[in-house]
Amino acid sequence: MADPPGSVTITGAQTESDCANAIWRDETGGIFSTAVSWPVYLVQADGVQLFRIPWGGVPHLRQLAGRAQSMGAFWYEQQRLFVGLPNGLAPHHASLVWNQPVPPPREWGEFKSANVWVEADHIRLTGLRLEFGLGAAVRVWNGTHLLVEDCEFTGCAYGVQAGAGVKPACHLQVERCWYNNTPQSDWARSWLTWNEVYSSYASSTLCSTGDRPVIIRDNLVTDFGDGVRVSPGVNPAQTGIAEVEGNWLAFGTDDAFELDGAGHHVVVRNNVVIDVHEGLSFSPLTDGPTTVTSNLFWNPVGGLNGSQLKFIPPDSFRGDAGRIRGIRVHDNVFCGEWLSWRGDVEVSDVELCDNLFSVDSQITPPWPHGLEDRDNIYRLPRDRTRTTATAFLTGMNDAGNSATTERTLQFSQQMLQSRPGPRWLKWDETPSTLKLMKLLGIQ
């Protein structure tokens, strides 16, 4: 426990002074290199993360770093670190730091490394800043009844990674934490393609677990790939619910909630989702039951939004893996570009009811065959003059006078008054939260 909260930092980074001793070689064209005797997977320049080139070596680095609006990238090979900083800036004009030695990533790119590695039951982590964890800030390998609260996670694929160890990570609670992989959404917004960002940063996630029970509550997630993952690898014999409640997820380059796999006993409620590529991913969710209720999904004009709900099959049909079933989505507000992203997939026992949709576009038919569409309100196109979430909700009062409309809008407005994340986080002092407050139209 940190006292006061937020005052203790656990990092996997080299010291700034050690990195400052690096001798840089000019590789021409704004690219510089230095000798580093272990693989480098994360680099920051003046506190801002550089993009990790997934393949293609120095030629690809030159290409990306040479684009307009480049925010800086790096490549490592044969004990040399190559960097291309914005505007061709030389490294000795910036403060660069990179990771300490860690175990290499495994076959699928997963890092077996963490700031805190848990192999005990009944552990509580409070008020910590966890940086440069690469694989995870907290990795639960052999433990149950873990509470992680009021922590900040940066520079890692997962804030909390559980369910892939030697025993199920049951009774996990992640509360009032802040995960961010800044500036991931800005890469996708103004410099790199969606595919380029996804290739290296698909697993930028607050929490990934398939075990039960689990509570993920009142967290703040900004600049991420998949915000929350609570279904892969679920053991049907486990009892309990995966409760995802009261979280804010903003600036996501993929799914806010990835609910793939079996998805047993998942409840997603009272969350606020802002400016993400997809809101809900059922691709595919094979069993359920999963309930999504009383959430606000708000995506601004010109934002990252691709679709509100995603119903797509796997790359190849694999029996049950090609089916989506056992889902109820009700009493939510959705605002964005596309209504849904759907494929040729078998859908059954999927119900959408009493939701408010305000979107620009939809495909035909809007939902896959087998989905029950009941008592939803649609507005196409949405009012593009509503530039903040607060203004949008006020305008939605004209969508209809049903009890569902009034109840759902009132509850959404109440959710915007909350402040998730660590109690010690000062919202008026970080770029992510300042941008979020402006976008939502709140003080």
C-alpha cells in the first residue's frame, strides 16, 4: 500500500541517467541508433511513448518516421536501438528511456513479464503507479482473492492479466484504477492506419481474465486497444459473475468490451464509453448469458468510432465457435458512426430492446438474422451539431416521450457526474482527463 496513494512507482524502465549515457550514431534521414545489449520493446522520449515497429526493420522505420504528423517510432535488431523522433530531432535533444532486460515474448507475442507477479492468495495492492511492465502491470499466476485498487498502469499490454497461470484467479477485484497507453489513439487519429496500430497494440487492456467471480468497477481506461476482456478461456465449471460496472473507457482503437468466447455470466452495466472504434464485440460470443444494460456509448463526429455492436464470425467456421447466442442488450444509449458491424454468422437468443440509437449509417439488413429487435428507438442520421455528450443527451429528449427514453437519458446524465479512476488522480492536471472533460462537456 502506498501512503499517500500515488506516491510509489514500480517501474521496469532503465534509469534516465543510464539512458543518457548512450552514444548515438547518425543513420541519416532523421534516424539514429545506439548500442543496447538486450531487446528493447518500449521507448519514451520526453515522457511520450514511441511507436514500436512490428516488422520491416529500419526501412519501415524510415517510412513511418518520415510521414507528416509523425509522433516518433523505434526498431531494435542485433543489439542496436534505432529511433526516428518527430521532425528528425536528434536523441541528445530529448530525454529517452527504455525498458530493462525482460524475458522475450512468446510465440503469440505475449510477454511473460510484469511489474508485480502474484503467487499468493488474499493480496491487496493499493495506490501504486506501475510503469514499463510490458506484459502486465499485475500478472496473477498462482493466486486468488486479489484486490487491486487506486493504481495507475502505463507502458504495459495489460493492467491486470489473470487466468493464464497455474490455477484459476478467482475472486479478482480491479477497482478505481487508471489504465492508459498514451498516445495510442492519437497515432490512429492523425498518423498511422488502423491496421498499423492494431498490429503492435491490439492488447492494450485494463484487465484480461476468464475466471469467475471477478469485479471490474469504477476504473478509468484511456488510449487502449481492447478496454476490458472478461470471456476468453472461461471454465464452465466455475461459478460466479463477471461484473463490469461504473467504468469509463475513452479513446479506444478497437473494442471497448471484448466479449468473445464462452462469455459465461457477464454483466456490463452503468459504464460510459467515449470515442472508440467498436463499443461491444460479440465476435463470437458462443454461450452466455451476457447482459449489457444501462450504458452510455457516445462517439463524437470525426472520432475513432467504427460501429456500436460487432457480430462477426471467426476467420473460419469451427462449429460452436461460429455461433453467437445468449445475449441481452437493453436500456442503453448508443451514438456514433455505424450501427453495427456484422458478418454471416449464426445468431440465436440475442435480444436488443429498449435502447436509444443515434447513428450516421447502417448496413442492410442492420442486424444479423436471428436477432430480436424490440422497442428500440432509432434516429438516422444523428444530430451532428451536438459536439459534447451533455449536449447530445439534452437533444435526445426529442427522440420520444416513452418511459424508456426518459429513464435511460436521465441515468446517462447522472453517470457523467461520476469520476472513476484513482481517488488521488487530479482530473484537471493530466492531458487525457482534460481532453475527456472537454469532449463530454463537463466541469
